[in-house]
Amino acid sequence: MTTIEAPSNAGSGTSDRDTVRLVEEHDLAALEVLDKEVFQDLAYSKHYLRTFYNLFRKTWFVVDRDGDLAGYALIGPDSDNREAWLLGLAVSERHQGHGLGRKLMRTAVDTMKDLGVADGFITVRPDNEAAFHLYESFGFLQDGEEREDYYGNGERRKVLRHSFEVDARPGGSGDAGA
Ligand SMILES: CC(C)(COP(=O)(O)OP(=O)(O)OC[C@H]1O[C@@H](n2cnc3c(N)ncnc32)[C@H](O)[C@@H]1OP(=O)(O)O)[C@@H](O)C(=O)NCCC(=O)NCCS
């Protein structure tokens, strides 16, 4: 069984004020507040957060900045780790623009690679340029046409995909987003 280590801060470009670690049960209340702040009516409910904790706590990372839960990256691998979905990436508004999103993405991509994932997937709203730019810089590219009403709330989504097997071949594309 693959063991995922919580990453160190070395070489991340952010400061010693930031610690990326695995989620803990006591974080759920702060995550609910953070998700509401960032995603409003599309935020995950307590029910979802609890379920994700039960299923994916070994691949769910949070970043603490000065003791404040500043953001998270939630990865949902399938049962044989062939595919994994980035189910959530968020940085609290007061901490945005300081490299934490990139740091969390680095952790998410490294985790997918450590698990031996062949294809990583993310969905993003077409107007979310900040997130799209970040994902693209890690090698996630649009997979097919934009999807109508993808989550049943009337909104369109781009599905992005990163094929790690292509990266692994000699001369593969790699990911630039370090
Ligand atoms: C997307 C998000 C996670 C980025 O986190 P962050 O900590 O602000 O991002 P970083 O400071 O690490 O910057 C990452 C990149 O995003 C870009 N970026 C950040 N905020 C931006 C903005 N408002 N507009 C355009 N680009 C932006 C930065 O330029 C940076 O790219 P660069 O390193 O090439 O300059 C954060 O903005 C967020 O939580 N947004 C709301 C929730 C969301 O949209 N999540 C993704 C759902 S798919």
C-alpha cells in the first residue's frame, strides 16, 4: 500500500509561516467556513466534508499560515489509483496571491505521482482564469468540449486532464508548475 507523506516546506517559495499537512478531524469546522467563504452556495456541505474525510483523509492536504487554516487541496483517487480527481482547491481570500495555491497544487500533483496515477482530472468554471492558469501551468489541459450543466446547477465546466504516463516517457511533457 502506498503511504503518502505530508510534504515539507523546503523549496516551496512560500515562507516558514506556512505548513502543509494532512487534514485532521478537528479541521472540518474551519474547512466548512473556508469553503463557504470561497465557493458560497456551491460550497461543500458538512455532510460532504465528513464523507470526504472518511474516504480521502490520506490525500487531503491543508495549509496552515500562522495557525490559520488558509487553504486546502483535496484529491480523490479511484479504487486502484489509476485516476484521481482534484475535488477541491481553495485558498482563503485573505491569503490569496501569496503562493499558497501553487504550493497546494504542487502537493496535489506530487501526491498523484506518488500514488502512480495515470490520469489526473480537475473541473473548472470557464470564467475562473486564475485557477485555469494555475492548473495549466501544472500540465492540466482541457479534455474535450466544455460540459453543460456538469454538476446539475446550470453551470458549464471545463474538464481538465493530465496524463502522467505521457510525462513518464522519455521526452514527456513534464509539469512546469514547480
Ligand atoms: C485559485 C486559487 C486556489 C489560487 O490560490 P492563490 O494562493 O491565490 O494562488 P497563488 O498565489 O499560488 O498563485 C497561483 C497562480 O494564480 C494566479 N492568480 C492568483 N490569483 C489570481 C487572480 N485573481 N487573477 C489572475 N490570476 C491569479 C497567479 O498569477 C499565479 O500564477 P503565477 O504563479 O504564474 O503568477 C485561489 O484564487 C482560490 O481559492 N480561488 C477561489 C476558489 C477557486 O476558484 N478554486 C478553484 C476551483 S476549480
